[in-house]
Amino acid sequence: MPSTKSIYQLKVTLKGSKPPIWRRLLVPENISLYELHAIIQIAMGWTNSHLHMFRIGEEIYGDPADDEYGDFGTKDETRSRLKKIANAEKITFRYEYDFGDSWDHTILVEKIIPAEKSTQYPVCIAGKRACPPEDVGGLWGYENFLQAIANPDHEEHDEYIEWVGGDFDPEAFDLDEVNEVLPDYKHFDEFGDMYLDEDNDVGMDKIIAWVEKLTKEQFDHFDSLALRRDMIAFLTYLAENRVTGTQSTGNLPLKAVREICAKFVNPPTLDHVVGDKTFKLRSEDDVWPLIFIHTLANVSGLVSGGPARRWQVTQEGQLFPQTPTPVQVAFLFQYWWYRVNWAICFSYSGLGGGPPAGFNHHTLACLLDLPVGKASSYEAFADHLIAKSGLYWPIPDQVSARNILGSAIASMVIEPLSTFSVMETGYTKKTKYGYTSKELDTICLTQLGKDMLELL
């Protein structure tokens, strides 16, 4: 992180808690709001298992990918510095965690003081009371929980004691324990979520070191990669044309969808003929290759736009084509890995809001267990990942559930990785009820793929 001259003394209080649950923190002025999110999670005692956002004045900051339809106009918290949005003492703003339980925090900028060279920041200097358990039902549920565990005769006493894993002391707060973990706040997110530096680089030092070792043949491979070329075509089109997002969803209008897809390396089929009927393209949502590119460009900050707003290429997007081609691919890959909800590839209701917490982390471990350059059974890989990650489909028939989860992993993990050349795939044809379909049979981790995974 860039050096800092000033330190913010913040008091974070769980709004509505009586007696109050609070923490007093010293944090560098140049941290992003995303980093502040991680610091608050550690200091309060949350587990980062739910969505969150900051509300500062009339603006909302968070992960734009969570604001699916752009209804809130969410600004990217990774690009928003604390010193720029709260630049004076006595300013207050809000941090909400878990939109279901709605844990609302008030953040007060108590002081802005000079940094001390001998002090490691961030640091928690005071606090009171324990963090409520996750998923307890908000402040009302927490009050009921405390009453139940304090009264052995309460009808929910035993159930809550078992649920919380034993005794729970609402007055407990261990300052030393918090400060032992805070120095690792950048690695707090079990999804491995990245924290961008002042220049919005994504682990750029590691990427550059990796690129310097690539052969000419590997460079040529990245030059020809369809994903990269499609992204350049997408950015070029938006730069050269005025494209306004649709009123309700912010999708590209059909004219732009058709013209952009025509420039892709492998143009997707947009109109489908069944018998004597032609089913015309209805929405960008029907064209997965374009949704994939558009999502990557949006979450990585290469473009900006939304409902009834013009889609434009940002400054980062203008610089993107000028960077070495392996850097382009690694940049997009890390954003895909860390910042996109993979459920967009398999958006059936059984996955709820997405894969379980830590799914990316478990996927990375399972992938790195694969031999390089050797075909492996996809079924065995999927079984291993399901067991390791706790991926679940909520139906009684577990044979059918396993088949559905196998399809989900193929869509969320294997197919995108193939697009990045991380994985090679083999399919078999199967005929059932008179219909012939392709079924994923083998997967093979490439050497370039392993190298890119290790960049994570």
C-alpha cells in the first residue's frame, strides 16, 4: 500500500445496539472502502459471509456486480479512497452488512491525526461487547437469542446453545485477538478477494514477473486468444459508437448486440430456427458470449454505464489494448476469479445467491491438485469439489442433485477456464430419449493454466 501521512480515528458502532457494540480504529487515509470493509469485518467479528455496502450522503459504494440492475447506482468501493469520501473530522457515514439481518453500522470520523512511523496500521485501540452471531436475525433476533441462552427454561435455550457452539458472552471483547488478525486484513476474504492499489493494478508486480518468463510461443498464444480479441472488439465498438443501456436493465440495445457479436472471433448464433419457425434475438441476456465479455469489462472497470446511461470506455479501458497481451488476459482472469459471482453462468434458483462461501478458494485448491498436461476424469473432479466446498442442491433426490451440481460446476468453473486457456476439455456424445447431447468427460490443466492459477 502507498505510504500514508494521515491516520483516521474511526468509531464504528452497531446502530441500535443497547448497550452499544462498538470499535475504535486507526486506519490509513489512503485505504479503499473495500479495505475498510475488511477491517470492519475483523474488528467487529463478522465472517464476511454476506453482501455489504457503504452509504455516504446520497451515494452508495460497494461491489457494482451485486447491483445487478444498477438500481442503486453503486460506485465501485475498490476505487473509492477513504480520504476522498470522508475528508474531515466529525463526518459520519453508514456501513450495512447482511441485507437480510441488516446490521447497520454508524462510522464517525473522530480525528484525523499524523501517522507514527513506529505504529503498524490498521489497529484497533478500543471496543466494547461481542459481535452478534451471524444469521441470528438482526437486532431483534439477537435480543431473543440473548434471552434464550440466559434462561435454561426458555423453549429455545438448548437449540440456541447448540447452534452457537456452546457458551456465548455478550460482554466479551478481546482487543489483542483483533489486533493479531488485523495486519492480515488484505487476506481476510476467504474468496481470496483482491484489494486494488492506488493505480488499480491487480497484483501487477506478480503478473509482470510472470510475463517476463513467457516464451514467444506463449506470447503468440495469448495474442490469438479469442477472449482477448473479443474484449478488444467490444471496447473498440463502444469507443466508436454511442450505446445507451436499456431503461430497465442497462443491457445493450439489440442493434449493438448484433454488431458487436459480428466482430467476435466466433460469432454466436443470435436467431434460432426450429422447424419452420425463426426465434429472433430478444435481449443481450440471451447471448452468453457477450454477457461474459460485458460482465468482465464492467467489473474490471474497463467500461461504465447502466440503465438509460451511455456505456463508455473508461480511462483504464482505453489503456487496456496498449498493455502486453498476456497482461490483458491475466488482468481479466483475476477479475473473473475474484469479483464475479459465478452463479451468472448457472443462474438457477437452487444455488440461491450463488455458490457457498469459500467456493472459489476450494476450487483453486482442487484445480491445483490436478496433474498438468494429463487428462483427468471430470466426474471425479466434480465429486471432489462438491465434497470439499459443501456445494448443495436442495432436492430430496440426491442422485439428481449430484447431476445438477455436475452441470453447475461445468458451467461455472470448467467452461470459463477453457475460455482463458486454463483448461482443455473432452466431451462424449450420449443419446437419451432420442436426443443426442455432449457431456463433459475429461479435463486437462494446461501449464499456462497452472501458472495463471498460481498468480492468484
